[in-house]
Amino acid sequence: MKNYKIINGTILTYGGEAMMTEEKTLYIKEGKITFEPFAQGEEYEVIDAGRKLIMPGLINMHTHAYMTMMRNYADDVPFQEWLFQRVMPVEDNLPVEAAYWTSMLGILEMIRTGTTCFTDMHMYHRQVTQAAREAGIRAYIGRGLVGEDLYQDGYSRFKQALEEKEEFQSDTLQFILSPHAIYTCSEKLLKQVDEAAGEHRMLKQIHLSESMTELNDCLNNHGKTPVQYLNDIGFLDEKTILAHCVQMQGDDLDIIRNTGATIVTNVASNAKLGNGIAPLSQMKEMGINVCVGTDGAASNNTLNMFREMGLLSLMHKAHTRDCLAIPSDYIVKAATYNGSVALHNPDIGVIREGAVADLIFLNLDAPSLFPNNNILSALCYSANGSEVESVMINGKFVMRDRQLLTIDQERVYYEVGKIVEKNL
Amino acid sequence: MKNYKIINGTILTYGGEAMMTEEKTLYIKEGKITFEPFAQGEEYEVIDAGRKLIMPGLINMHTHAYMTMMRNYADDVPFQEWLFQRVMPVEDNLPVEAAYWTSMLGILEMIRTGTTCFTDMHMYHRQVTQAAREAGIRAYIGRGLVGEDLYQDGYSRFKQALEEKEEFQSDTLQFILSPHAIYTCSEKLLKQVDEAAGEHRMLKQIHLSESMTELNDCLNNHGKTPVQYLNDIGFLDEKTILAHCVQMQGDDLDIIRNTGATIVTNVASNAKLGNGIAPLSQMKEMGINVCVGTDGAASNNTLNMFREMGLLSLMHKAHTRDCLAIPSDYIVKAATYNGSVALHNPDIGVIREGAVADLIFLNLDAPSLFPNNNILSALCYSANGSEVESVMINGKFVMRDRQLLTIDQERVYYEVGKIVEKNL
């Protein structure tokens, strides 16, 4: 494995207090970050990172990579039309092999815009895994689960998820359990997933309280909110990742905080599908672990985390009419470090001695960042993702000077083009 | 002047009905767009625009280009601190010559992200004009005016504005009158500006109803809203451009519609400074001419119109919980064609026979745009500005294949770096 000595770079560090930048030499030894120089005789490449910002790769905590083929495919239409007439018919007819190429397209966009780790929820056996593995991106892959009984109608998917875990789990690939939502999974199945997660030491991710319809149906059917419902069946704990959480009522946020579950906010998707704005200021005040997700490209329409970060802060400043709401350091931490908390992997999302080298290199001379008056502000308020020049994951470059090293972009476009032509 | 035949491109056209794309050969003859082939013997260069989208350049209808040096300089601070402790002290001490370089930095960012025309409000004699002229960008330049009497305390600025108009007015440079706001200009001065605008055939731009403070002060001082106040003194007409219009009350929007004035919405700035969200859905329903502005980099923090366009739609979808609010075709039209209406220049903002060639070329294979399921959606929901490869203004390329042809970026950075070091 290649070692690196990275000189002259501006490093974004976080030690549990404030985020800060410093100019510092960084060493990548056996895929890990260290500040200790190499011993004599050790081989390494020297990288001059002058006028580059080196920061932890972004962690996209909720997406559906295979949906990238549906980018800009169903916009400005009512939600029911979006789901039932546009998205679902495509999903129902998509050949399983196609999901490899469409996932690769999403991974390609994520790498180019500085994401080094993503949490996926999908319905294709092996395709996302295969794409993530070949691309060399860190991924937490969750097979979508629905139905009445995990060991009957849900069994083939669940079994395949465990097989994939057995076969492919690695330094960069982990597997999680992803029951789709409380309205597509029975109480029984959710309890079974919870038990299976404990038994197999897996994280759980679920869509929760995304729309008013979900909230109202749950209130009607169970006499409680989706959060109360999940809590009452014992589903919520610190290994639970809750995507959306837009429609928070009563003591919902208290419950989430007390169980230690993570919330992934998906501001563009919630906006685009008419679901409104999650109460992020309260989540922040309460100290809930909040992460950032792009959701899939059919509901965003980009997997660019920098777009999401800026949107997140500005949306909440506008909505609360408070220019101090959701400041840039909170945003950058949510998109990096908080992912490591949610994923119970303290070695990602931060630049420190011993952390794995998931790093992105941004051009500080990009017109969006210059002059460099405040790096955290820049990442949140003016960056657009195109500043990312190089991406290292687990100590290996997957993009260098904008050249993708693990993905054949031309081939991916060719294959996705054919799939789109046939299926959309 | 060089002529061009542009083949294989995808052209975004608008003829007063729907925006649409078509593959079509475009000819640029004497700086103007035509669909008529060249006569035999005419000289021209052939450009292969295969896999490129050719669309009208974006029109940034409200900015302060010289403020780009303050990008990411004052964020997440209360408005009063932002204005009085951060921005104003810098402006007060900035040497007038510095504004040339800081304006050029803003123009550089605008060109790189596809803006071919901007409306500026500034306080430096000649510097913005000089920068715009050298860069070859189309600009409507407004000298900021404040005070009691245009012919006494406001006279030197006003006189300089007229001199500049006399000296520099051209195909691409126009001059407008820009009284700063109702709280920095007396009623007398505003009436004088209105008369002078008529006499000198100039447009007027003013900040209006931006903050709650402005609204409440106006209600207290005049017993009417800022819009009513301006209307009652006869200031509003179809040659008036109103920046912000966030705090709309009672019949404010009816008044604006009836006078034919244009509103420039500045969604990022309004969010960042805690001013909230303009009632864009009502403006749209009422058929008011709405344009898009970035405001200055101190309150945005980028002059990237694509960021602004996406934000504008998503912000209003979230705020209204309506996934049909402010669709992509409305956004693209607001950022192009509506600018031509506001500026009373029907030859810009649209690709049609006889229009001036203010064109931008986007890479349809950019990861943010691929697959190309819907171009208008892409421009609004997934583009980030980095897709812009070439920019033509008034028939001349100012950027080609990402190379700036009229601006020496290295020199601009060097000079702005020195200015920032000394003044921030």
C-alpha cells in the first residue's frame, strides 16, 4: 500500500471542540492518517498540497444511489404522480443488472463532489455493493425491507442481505438493515429487524415522519406519532438512523434524543416533494446527532453534498428569520464528524492521528472560495462541489486532479444512456 | 468582428410560450443570432457544440460586484454587527482604486458561472465600469445615491454617474440611477431621481422592503408601507427595479403590478441576513415581472446564479409545502428573459432571430446534468454552475473551454489578495 507525505496543505481539524484550519504536514501510512514523520528507509510519495484545503470526506447519510438514472425525471408534479406514475413503474421494470450501472453513476457524482462515504437504501441484490466495491468508496449498504414477516415474505431480501454481509464485509463496506418505513413494514417485521440487528451487530436505517400523510395515518391507525410508535415497539436506540424526521410533534424529539438515535435531514428532498422543513434548530439545541443526506436523485436532484449543506443553513435561516440559525461550523460537522457517530465508526469523518485517510482536496483558488476569508463559511455558503480536485478513500486515491481512477466514466454514461432510453 | 456557425448544439429557445430545447444550427453574424446560413464568401468559424446546451446567458439583476472581496467575511453574525462592524468599516476605508480589482473578481465569478449581464449598485466612480468594460460583460451600472438633495449633497455622485454615462455608454454598458433605499434617501431626493431618470432616459433601481426594520420604520414615520410610500411620491413605473421586496403587506403587490415595476428577488441574501422569504408564489400568480439577483458576496456568499436558481425554487417549495410551487421553467425564465423585460432590452435573455449573442455553453455530460432527462429541471435542480464551459457576450467569447479570454485571473487574485490583507 502506497504511503504519502502531504506538505503545504491547509488541514481542517476537529478535536471535539471547534473546527479549525492549520497548515501542517500530513502523513498517510498504511491507509491511516498520522502526524509522525516516516522512519528512515520507509517509502512514500510527496504531495505538494499548496493552496489546497484538505478536509475529511463528506458522509452522505441517506441516499439511493441506483436512482441516479432518474435525475430530473419527475419534477414539479404532485407527490402521488411522482411516486406511483413516475418512480415506481421505472423501479418495477428496471432489470436488476441495470442497478449496477445506475448506482455507479451516483457514486461517480458523489466522488466528484467530495463524498467518501455513503449510506444507501436499495432493493437490488449485489449491484450497489459491486459498484461501491469497484469504485473503492466507503459504503454502508442497506437492503430495503418491506412486508409482514421478515422470515416469510421478507425472507429472500433479508437472507441476501446477510449473505452479502458475509461475503463482502470489509474495511470499506458494511451492511445495515433498512426497513423501508412504518407504513410498508408491519410491527412484527420491525421488531424482527430490531432483533436481527442486535444478533448480527448491524445498524438500522428507516424513513420516518417524512410526510404529513405518514404522520396522520399513524395517528389514525395507532393513536400515536411515528416516533412514539417506533419507540413503543422498542425499535429506537443509538444504532438507529432515522431519515427525514420532518413532521415532529409533541415529545418526538425528546424521545429521539433519549434513545440516542441519529436523524438524517434531507432538506432538498423534503422541499422538492412538498414535505416542508424539518425543525433543525430544535434538533440542534437538544444536542441530537444530526447528519446530512441527499436522498436519491429522483427527489433532489443531485447527490452533491455541498449543495445540500448550503441549502440546509440558508433554508433554516430563512424559515426562522434568524441569521444566527444553523451556522457553518454546525453544518460542516453534521456532514462529516456526525456521520462517524451515527455509523459507530470513530475513524472516519475527522482528520486526527490514527483516523483512516478518507480525505478530499479542494482548490482554495476556486472562484467560489477566493478570497479565503473564512474556510467554514466557504464550505457552507459559497462552495458548489466543483472545488474538489482529489479524493482519497481508505488511503487510496479514487480521484486525482479531477481524473477518476476507479471508474470508467465514459462506459458508465454509455450503459446508463442505454438503460434510460429503454426504461424511462 | 468574427462570425460563427455553431453546429450540433442543443438550443434552449423561448418564444413567449413554453421554453423548449431543439437541436439546431445557430449562426452568429456581426454579434447577433440568426438562423439564416451565411452567404457564399462570408467568413466564419465552425464550432461543434455536440453534447453542449446553448442557452441565453443568465442576467443577475441585483449585485454589488466590488463586495466580492468580502466573500465569507461576515457570516453567522447579527445583522447590525454584519453591517456596522463588518461591512461598512471596510467600505469606508477601501481605496477607490481597489474597487476595480474587487469588482473584476466578482465579474470573473459571474462569467465562470454563466452570467452574461448584471445590474450593479455601487459607490465607486468608474471602477466597476472600467472592470466591466475590460471584461466585456454586459452591465447596467448604477451609482448608489443617498442624501437629502440630489443637486446638493448628492450632486457629486449624480454628476459622475451622468459623466460616466456620457463617456462609456455603449452596446454593452448602460447606466442607471440607484438611490440606495427609502431610509437613506429623502423624499425630495427620490423625486429628483425620478425626474432625472425621465430626463436622461435612465432606469432606476432601489432596495425596497428588505427588512422588518425598514417596514416598521416606514409605517411609523409615514403611516404607510415602503411600497405605498414610493408609489405615493410617483417613483414607481415600468422603468423601476425593486430589489428584495420581502416584507409585502396589504396591497403592496397590487401596487407593484399596476405600476409595471420589476421585482428582483435575492433569496440567499434574504435568508442569510435573517430577512425571511419573499412571497414569490403570489408574485408569480399576479404576473409581476420577477428577476433573480445574487446580491453582493458579503450577503450570499457567491455570485453563482445557478445556486440562486435552485435555492429559489426549493426554498419556496419548502416554505409553501407545495411541490408544484415555482417550477423550473418559471425559474429559468426569471433568470433570463425577465431580465430583458426589466432592462427594456428585448435583444437579450433569449435565443431568437436578431437577438444579440449573449450565450452560454454547458456541458451536457457534466455529472450534475447526466442523464439529460429534462433540461429545465437540470438547470434549476441539479446544475451547480460548473457545467458552464464557454461564454459569449455580444458575439465575442469571454470564456472558451473554461479559459477566460478577457480577464487575467492570476493578476486579479494577486491584487485582491493584497487588498484583503490590508483592509479586512
